[in-house]
Amino acid sequence: MKTEQIAITSEFIKLDSFLKFAGLAQTGGQAKDAIQAGAVLVNGAVCTMRGKKLRPGDVVSTPDIPDMQFEVVSRAD
């Protein structure tokens, strides 16, 4: 499985915002729908909390892109 690193400059990013930031969702509504449908995994487990705080080291994946996962990494300013 390929891992793409997504750098954030803050301490954390909420799951719904991460989906938009990483390009996995076009809108907040699409992000919300995917999360509520159980189509988003955080660290290998289904997550239905759109406000879930992702921190560096967390990995997000979705069945829509089966061979790809997205890792949150820290980027210092």
C-alpha cells in the first residue's frame, strides 16, 4: 500500500477538514457523508466522528482509494 504524507502546520486537524485538505472530498458535505457512512478509516478502524482530531502519525484511508493511505505529518513553519 502506498502512503502519501499530508503536512499540517497546527497541532491537529479535524477529520472532515483533513479529507478536504488531502483532496479526498471536494466539499465539507461530501466529507461529512463519507464519514457518517463509515467509509473512512483512521489508523485501520472505521471512524464516524467528523470532529476527530488527527495528529502527526495518524493514518487515514478509504475504500474509494484501496491502494493508498494518507499519513498526517507535522511541518514546522
